[in-house]
Amino acid sequence: MKKKLVALLLSAAMVLTLGGCGGTEGAAADSGSTVEGTGTEAVGEGTETADAENTDLSGDLVFAIYDNVLMTYIDENDMVGKFQEKYPNANIEVEKIKDDSEYWNSMKMRTSANQLPDVMINKTFTLSRFKDYLVDLSDLNSTANNEYAAGYAVDGKILGLPMVVNCNYVFYWKDQFEEAGITEIPDTWEEFKTAAKTLQDYYGKQNPDYMAIAMGAKDEWPDYPFMEFMPAAQGGNGQNWNDMAKTDTPFAQGTDINTAYHKIYDLFSSGVFGKDPLGLGNDQATALFAQKQAGMMVSGAWSLTAISEGAESTDNLGTFYLPVRDSESDPFNCVVQGDGFIGVTTHSKNPELAKAFVDWFMSEDWYGGYIQYCADDSTMTNSPKEKTPILAEADAAQPDVVNVMYDGGGDDFQAIQNEVTFDYKKLGAEMFTDGFDLDKRLEELDQSWTEARKTLNIN
């Protein structure tokens, strides 16, 4: 069944109709995972021989990336050679930067030196940062076939095509639900809390190390489905962070973030994450869930590989979407995030060739194989991707989910965030500590936020 999509990005609201969501988490480090059962043989077979128009385009390109999965796929499938079959007079250097932190530091310095690569990758929150250095791709065939690109337009321009889209799932063990007497998949926040409490009470009596919900809170970032995405899901507003930058007291009672964080704190302090969530890293928590030492785990589709590798069997593994709503009459909001925005920079000496490369990269000839190889969902109508049966269960359980397109926050939000030192993932970890006072912390954040907006002259 088609789903409603709420696109609230860069002060433009637009509604699109599309299929379900799934993929890697948008806030954590690159997982380096691929979907189980796929391989490098899935390269598209539609590569055409070079024609006269293609031979007219010539020159050198630099394509800078940091994603480990993409690096591996490019190496194993000879991306350069395949592009040169169609554009024989083109030379491409793939510049591999080890991680996203080094990548953004490098791009920042190269912007000042007028040395950006011809083709670069952006994230939702960097598109506006580099908007003056990115070429409008509105005229590309691939842009017309990308379901999400228009939702991330900056000042009416398509500055990058999202390669993937992702959201998060609640992975759960069906046999544990059944034995504990949970007969229905949670459909509201209270039902989710009740299910977690039921599992903890039932299995925790016999196993003091049991966790109704597995989370590696020691690493902090694994709480992102709650701390980063729930405020946007609470109000169905993918622009939540940017809207917060426009007000002095975004954490006040009644705001989406205040409501969401009280829900989260109530859950985090209820004991359903086991006796020591801060003592576990993500790898440990995932392994324990795979070994059925936990009943649920909230994460992206990329976790399915690690769970499958660590589990004796996945016959009883299922998924559903995290229910944030208060009642069944409310919209069932689920945050989805475009990622890996491929674009052409204004520093390119061969912009037409660079645009041709992006168009080819996102075509069936190349992208069709890549999207089957990686763990994320497709953004291209001409290269659809069928979900694995385990992930598809979430769509069947909630066919009317409303997908909220998430923006990670623009320059104003990030400037205030840095000034205030507001780290939502670290705040989530603090919620697991004894004596934590959420109301006091939110009041302090409001005070600091007001001062930061004044200091930074952000209106």
C-alpha cells in the first residue's frame, strides 16, 4: 500500500506518495554493513556503448566519498571502467576519505581554497552550508526519477540527489512476545511501554541480565531513534530543529521536544533497558539481542545483518515501527531521512561531464546494482528495491504510516547547538543516570538557548 509522506524541508511543505521506509540510521557513524544475501554481482546490465554525444564530453573528475560500503562497491565493481565504457574520454579519480569528520573538515578547508572536488557527497544539514558551491541539478533525468530530491531543495534548487533513504525499526522476538502474553504489536506509545514492561517483568524474574529493550547507551549514539528523531515524529515536523532555532524557549512545556523527551525519560527510567544500559556498547547490545537476551531493539535496517549473523535463527525475528502517537486516532508518524546527496560543485572545471557522471551514477546502469548491495532503501523510481521479508513486516503491521522527511538542522540550529553544547545523544545517556532532573535540564537549555540566539544575532 502506498503511504503518505510529509515533506517539511527548508521552509517548503510538500506531500508525496511513496512506498515504505527503511535503512541506516542518520546520526550514527557509517555502519559498513550490507544486506545479507546480496552480492557484488548485482551491477545493472544496461550499460550502453559510447555514442557521439558521450565522446564529446571529456576531462578529469574527482569524486570524494567517505562511505565504506560505497567505497567497497566501487572497488569491487570497477565503477571507473564502467563509466568510461559510456564516456571513453573521461578520467575519474575516486578520493576516499576515512570518515565523515575528516571529510567535512577537508571540504571546509577546500572551499576557502577553491579546491572542492568535482563531485561531492552531502548530508541533509550540509546542503545549506555548501549551497553557494553546488550546481543546480534540476534538469537531470535522474532528478526527475528521484522521489525525495525535491523535498530537499534549497531556495528552489536541487543541489544534490539523495542516494538512499532510511528510517528505523523495532526489531523484536515474536516467540518472546507470545510467551509473555503480548498478543498484538504496539500501536501507541503507551502500548509500547506496556509491552516493554511486560517483557521485563516476565523474563527479568528468571534472568537478572535480561533487557526488554537492548541499547548500547555507553556509545551514546544508539539512542538517536529516540533523542534525535522522536521530537520530529511527535509533531510530524521534519523541520523541528530549524524551527527551534527561531524561538528563545524551544524546550518549554508544550513543545514537541519537551513532550517527546518526557516520554523518553519515562521509558528510560522505567528499568526496561536492563540493569546497566550505560555499561554496554552497541556491538555488545546487538549481540545480546541476537542471542535473545533482550526482547526488542530499536535501530536501522543495517542492524539486520549483525543480528542475523549473531542469531541461531531468525525464524522468530520480526519488525514494527516505533509508535510515538498517543492514540490510534493520531497519525502514525515515522521519521525518514534522505542521505548521501550526490552533487556537482561550482569548482569543477568540467561541470557538464560532472553532471553526466551524476546522471549515470543514479541510473539503472550503476545505481540499480548499488542499491541492492547496500542496506538502505532506494530513492529512485526506476530502480526500486524490495525489502527483505523481516523488514517488510513493519509495513504490513502499519500500512497507513505517515513518513516525515527529516532535516538534520541547518546552520542557525547548529550554531546555537554548538554555543549551548546541546548534544541530544549525550542527553539521552544522562537520562539513564540516578538523580537526573529532566525539567531542570530543559529549563537550563532554554536559558542558554535564549542567550545564544542573542549572542549569535539569530532572529
